[in-house]
Amino acid sequence: INFDILNKLTRKPVDRTLSFDVAIADINDKVPTFDHPVMKASVKESTPEGLLPVRLQARDMDEVNTINSTFTIKILSQEPKEPQLKVDQLVGTTMGQLSFEGCFNYDKVNKYKVIVEVKDHGKPPLSSTAVVNLNILDSNSHMPKFKQRKYEGEIQEMEINKEILRIGVEDKDTPKTPGWKAKYFFIKGNEDNNYKITTDPIGVENDEPLYICASKKGGSTAAPPAPDTINITLTVIDVNDPPRFDKNVTEVYAREEEEPGRTLFKPKITDDDSDITKIKWVALRRG
């Protein structure tokens, strides 16, 4: 604002122009708000404690760099109470990020409702709230267990590509997920892929690695348990294999004047199941 002093009669300035700067003081009349009043996020049960992938963006339209536009984000309430959630305000930004201490447990709780507040530092302070709905996704927190502790089966010798027996397991994780699907493996006994009368241990585990809660708050240092194992006894039933000639075709020569009754040829045979001295010989065709 400029002021001039004028002569009353001549209307001419009698002194220099006097100037005033008038600043309008901002009052705290803008409520800080979140960009999204309702937010949804999904978090795996096996997420290690620390930051969650949930960012809270807030804004205040009052004059920048004043207490009226400076605000704090915090959690007003959460249900259920454990594990404890909090807001980490990111330095130099107008954002906050959810974090937690402890471990999620899908079997106990798989949904959380979190009410967050943004409040400015004006006098009086103004505030608003938003709701964050957290969905917990099941991880592999249960070991698969065999339904029986011992299995027995039989297979005929020389049979191939035949189903011998079925082995069932139980898993308490969510069906059709990697933490539920079973993956079997031999521990020993099948090194040459050739079964005999033996007991072969096998194990089972999931496609997804087992999740074990390791919370700093709870001091948990539990090591993953070993995979469940069982014994399978397979009996190979012997089948009477036929004797085999050393050669399929053999040419035998004899002189015309040879006397009857002389041995002309003695074939060589093998039999894995019988005594070859007790094998009966039969001529199928005489030339």
C-alpha cells in the first residue's frame, strides 16, 4: 500500500511516497485429507516384520511451510490388535507407510481393519481419517503329513509303468496353493531305479518353502522342522521266465555214413528260475 502527502492547496507532493507491505496471515481453515479415504492391500502371512506395501498419501491446502500445512499421520485403531501396526512417516514427503512388529497368523486372523488419522499442527488443529483394509494371504505354515506311517505294495517281476500303490498326505494350508501342493522325493532305496524286497523311505514337502515366524519382538529363532518321512515296503513277485537258447538258429552238419544214436548237437541254454538239468526237451518239428 502506498501513501502520498499532498499540499492541500496545490495538490502537489510535499514528501516522498510512503509504502507499506501488508501480509495476510493464513488461518488454519483447510482440513488435511488422505488421497484415498478407503484403501485395500494384500499381505502374505510370511512377510517379515518391518515395512508393509501400504503407503498413505495426505495433503493440506493451507499455506506451505507453516504449522497449518504441517501434519502428522498416526494409527487411531486397529482390529485385531496383534501384531501391532504403526505408521512410519517418510522424511521429506507428505507420505506415511504402514509397518508392523511380530508375525501374521493366517489361521487365527486373515483380515485387519486399520483407521489412520492425519492431523495438522495449526491452532486449533484439524484432522481427518481413512480406513485401511488388510487381507492376509496364506503362506506355507503347515508341514504336509503322510496319512499312514507305513505302506506296503506288490509288483510282478518284469512289469513296467504300473501303479503299485497310492500315498496320501494331509496339509492344513489353503488348498490349491503352492503351500498346499505336495512334492514327494525318495530319501534312499531307489538309487538304481530297481526295486527288490526292500523298504524305501520317502519324504514329502511343499512347492513353497515352509514359513516359520522369526520375530525380533518375540525372540523366535525356531528352525524349520525336517520333512515328514515314511517307509514303503515293495515286494517283487517272481515270475517263471522261460529258458532261453544261446542262439535262435544253429546249423548242424553230419556225415551220411554216421551211425544212428550219435549226438550231433547239444544246445546251450540259460534259465534264471530253474535247474537246467531238469529241463524237458521237446522237438517241435523234425526235418
